[in-house]
Amino acid sequence: MPSLTVALTGAAGYIASHVAVALFERGHSVVGFDNFSNSSPKSLERVAQIADTHMPFEQLDLADTDGIEAFLRAHQVDAVIHFAGLKAVGESTEQPLRYHENNVGGSLSLLRAMENAGVRHLVFSSSATVYHPDEASPLREDASLGPINPYGATKLMVEQIIGDVATYSDLRAINLRYFNPVGAHPSGLIGEDPVGTPNNLMPFIMQVAVGRREQLNIFGDDYDTPDGTPIRDYIHVMDLAEGHVAAVEALHPTTGPGVDNVEAINLGTGVGSSVKEVLAAAEQAVDHPIPHQVVERRAGDGTVSYADPGRAEALLGWRATRTMADACVDHWRWQERNPHGFAPDPATDE
Ligand code: NAD
Ligand code: UDP
């Protein structure tokens, strides 16, 4: 397999750090930038430790079109995987302009820099939140779209912009619609390190398990599901990472068949798990009960959402192989060894 030079935007973040490891493992060169608005330089050190090689890196903001163009030219980049973005649904309803500026404005700046530098292959981190909430699962890529919050709207807008640019220029792109990423690299060296109170289920559960939080709030158990809690498609972040490697290899003509203009592809497992099932799997992994209580529903939560992963298998030859139990064991290893994430322990400053 010929090797590609792949640039990661948001390179220090949760998903990008795992993708960097997976790309290095396949023999590709990886370069990246990040503004550290939601990440730590420590994650880059840990990736270097796992991969036994340093990723050429610059602290850059998506808004810096000229800086990104120079970066892409300097490293002779073949393809970009675009992770950088703000991702908290609740925050996006409080700061919609900031979300549009960073996610949509930032993506326009990146596309301009790519065009100027002659980089014509792009994989974009989209999300299952682009689907209309009334669409029934399993969700296929041709289900109707209709995000219900500014975060989801930014993802759909960027997909549409990429679609226009790909249709009317030589850009070739894959929009990857992720379901719910969980878990961590099995080394326990990198993982999800949310700033402040976690919005997502798995990091919240694990912070309770490690003693950083008192109890999990289950947001409603009166949904129309077998145990009353909502169902989602939780995908191990290493499966997700391997999905990105498959996508970028399929996209670039030196390593795969290429795509016509643009493709949207789900990255999910096709298996749904309820909140109570996730909690039970986590309790198995941590080997002790995790305190929890049922509270009111959270506004905007749908009942059931899981992927039809068939298109990923057909186009990329990829499917998820890891289980919920694997994800919980790996997430716990990361959380137990790094109770404060990448930050020093406040008690010892180490
Ligand atoms: P993350 O916050 O860990 O990573 C995003 C990275 O982008 C961070 O390191 C942040 O500092 C950086 N960044 C943000 N704005 C930037 C800017 N203007 N310039 C440069 N760097 C910037 O998040 P993640 O979970 O790794 O998510 C990666 C991508 O995947 C995001 O686009 C997110 O919307 C998308 N996604 C995530 C999930 C999820 O549940 N984690 C689900 C679907 C889609
Ligand atoms: N959830 C919960 N308590 C939490 C966080 C999440 O009960 O502290 C539930 C939430 O209601 C949803 C599921 O867990 O049914 C997954 O939520 P998450 O925010 O992780 O992902 P989403 O699918 O909403 O993007």
C-alpha cells in the first residue's frame, strides 16, 4: 500500500488522536494542527509514545487561512481529515454565532486554504445529528436530514458546502457521520478528556466510577423502549479510527478507487444499546456499582438512533468489530490511570 501524507485539523482532540495512531500503524505520514481550545498538547506526546514517532504539529486556528495554506504546502499533504470544531449541543444553543463562526466559518477558511495549496481530498467529521429526529432507525444515509440544534446545523451546512465545492471543482470528499464514539486506545495513554461537566453518557459514567462525580443522572426512563431508556449506537473509538483510515485510503486515487465528487457514510455499529445497558456494561468493567438516579428527560433527546452501517462496508470494506464490553474496559483503563485526564492531579500537581 503506498503511503499518504494526511493532515489532521483538531489533531490533539479525542477522535483525531486515535486516528493519528491508526494512520501511523498503517504506515502513513501524519501532520496536524490545533488551537487547543478543547484539548491539551499532552495528547500529542502520548500519541508519539504509542506510535514511537512524532507528528509534525503547529498551533494554528482554522480561521488562519494563510497559515493553513503554508502548513499544507510545507508538508506536501495528500489529504485532510477535518476534525476541528466545537461539539457541545447545549452550548451551541447558548452561543449559536460562535458555533457557526468556528465550525462553518472555520471550514470555509480550510477549504480556501486547501484550494490555494492544491490539496483536493477531504474527509469531514460529520455527525448522526444531521438526520431528522423523526427518521426511524436503522438510519441510512439517504434518510431525511433536519438537525434540531445549531451544532447539528453547522455539520449539515458544512456537508452542503463541501458538496457544492466537490460538485463544481476537483475536490473529492467523504462526509463521515459518526454515531456515539466511546472507549479509548487499549494502552490507556489517550482517551476522552472533556472540559468541565461531561455532556456525554460514557465519560460521565466513568467520572462517577473514578470518584470525580457523585452519581449519574439518567435522563428519563419513560421512553418507549424495552427498559424505558433511550437507545443509541455506541462505537469504539478505535473502530471509528480504523473507519477513517479506510475512508482516506478509499478516497485517494493512489490508495483506493476514489469517489465521484462526495459521499456521505455512516460510522456506527448497527447495534443499539440503552442507557441502562451501557451502565450495566460499565459496572462490569469497573467491577463495582456506579451510583445513579433517574431524573427528568433531557430536552431534545430522541428515543432510538442507530446506524445502518451497510454503506461503509460496501464502499470502504470497513465495519466495527469491538463490543460495548471492550469499549467499557478500554475507557475505564484510560479513566483509572488518568483520573484527571491530561491535566495534572490537583492534589499532587503531577
Ligand atoms: P474534541 O473537542 O476532542 O476535538 C476537536 C479538536 O478541534 C480540539 O482539539 C479543539 O481544540 C480543536 N479545535 C476546535 N476549534 C478549532 C479551531 N477553530 N481551530 C483549530 N482547532 C480547533 O472533539 P472530538 O470528540 O474529537 O470530535 C472531533 C470532531 O468529530 C468534531 O468536529 C465533532 O463535532 C465531531 N463529532 C464528534 C462526536 C462525539 O461524540 N465525540 C460525534 C459526532 C461528530
Ligand atoms: N444520558 C444520560 N445521562 C447523562 C448523559 C447522557 O442519561 O449524563 C443519556 C441521554 O439522554 C441519551 C444517551 O445517554 O439518551 C446518550 O447521550 P449522549 O449525550 O452521550 O449522546 P447523544 O446521542 O445525545 O448525542
